[in-house]
Amino acid sequence: MAVDIIGFINSVEPALSWDNAKKSVMLNDYVTYYNYKETIINQETGEEIPNPESKKNFANRMLQREITNKVKSVRKRAAEETVTYEELTFEIED
């Protein structure tokens, strides 16, 4: 299930008071950062076609990926901090 993070952002301040032009600039800048393409290559025909993923859906996907990666990173770090190491010593006999 996709979460509409962009829709939520636009429904609260400060974005709530922005006009559509400013929201559009912010969305365009964000998706440009992640290399969104207006057109893509159709893998079957090799033709250039309009990107079927909208900028808003692309931005939502990138935001979800960022959040997921950050949560995983925090969980990994917490798990690593709970691991304890016991020093092992070995005696080698001649």
C-alpha cells in the first residue's frame, strides 16, 4: 500500500500556505535530485515514451525508501550495540 507522503506534506504548514507554483518548484527540485526522467525508454520497442510514474508518485517512492533505509540503519546500529564479544585465547602446544 502506497503512502501519500507528498499529499500529507501539502496539507500541513508550511506547505499548506504555499501557492501551487511554489509546491511545483519544490516537487520538481526534489525529483530532479533523484534523477526523475520525464521520458523513459520502452524496453520492448526501444522507443522513448512518457514516464508512466508521475512526479508525485516518484517522490513518494523516494521518500518511503529514505525513511525505510533510515529506520533499518537505526535498527542495525541498535542490534550491533547489543552484541558483546568475548575475547578468546588459544594455547598452541608444540
